Amino acid sequence: MEKRTVGPSLGSDSLDFSIKASLMGLLAILLFMLGYYRLPGFVADISMVLYSILVLGTMVLLGVVLTLPGIAAFILSIGMAVDANIIIYEHIKEELRLGKTLKAAIESGFGRAFWTIFDSNITTLIAAIVLIWFGTGTIKGFAVTLSIGIIGSMLVALTFTRYMLVWFADITKNNKLYGV
């Protein structure tokens, strides 16, 4: 049993600060991905923006209120989405170093990364479902936001990101743009 009383100005200030910190963190991630991964980083950046819109839009449609624990869950799910992109891109770079064509490296990289991404996301989703089932209040809100984020992350990383990388591979045919 827990009871807290927070004044409206303290709660509002905390929410504003958390949103600003989240946006600054997201900007730092976007810049890092662009600088380190070049063209795939650009694709990851587009995917992250789409992912954010998809998750926040889903939350609005479901009537989920964005609280401080919800912001924490959203940030955690962003980290997991970035992790999925990094796993995919590192596999693509390995395949390119082995001498595969760009398109073959993308297909093979996604194939090798799929089960790693799937396993990590499913185990986190199982934990979130347990929290939804047994949790109350802020714990349940955290778990719902995290679940939406995990599902959105997998959808965007394994479909949109893949499509964009293949599309850019058809246009560029330049391995240097892929960090190799």
C-alpha cells in the first residue's frame, strides 16, 4: 500500500523536465547513429522518428496517459529499438567484410539478427505482460507503455528499416556508405 501527494507544480515540472531530457537523449542517439553508421544511421534515424510517432499514436488511440513511469518505459523501448538497429547493422557489416554484395549482406544480416532481436524482445514482452497482469497503478502504466514500445520496435526494425535499406542499396550500390 502506498500513498503520495504531489503538488501540481512539482508534477508538471517533473513531467516537463522528463520530456526535455527524453528529447535531448533521442537527439543524441540520432546524431550518434548518423555519425557512426552513415547511410544506415540515417535510415535508423528515419525509423526512430516513425517508431516514436507509431508508439505515441498508439498510446493516444488506446487512451494511455503518459506519466513519468510511462516516459521511462518509452525511453527504455527507444533503447531497445536502437539496439535492434545496431545488431542488424553490425551483422550487415560482417557480411560485407566477407565479400557479399550489398543486397545479399542486408538480407543475410537481417536473417542472422532476427532471432536475437526476437528473443530479447519476447522475453521483455513476457516480463511486461506479467507486470500488466499483477501490477497496479504506475507499474501497470509502465508495462503497457513498454509493451506498446516493444511491439512497435519490432515492427519498424524488421519491416520498414529493412525496406529502406534494400531501397537505398538499389540506389547507391556503394559499400562505403554502409561503414565498410
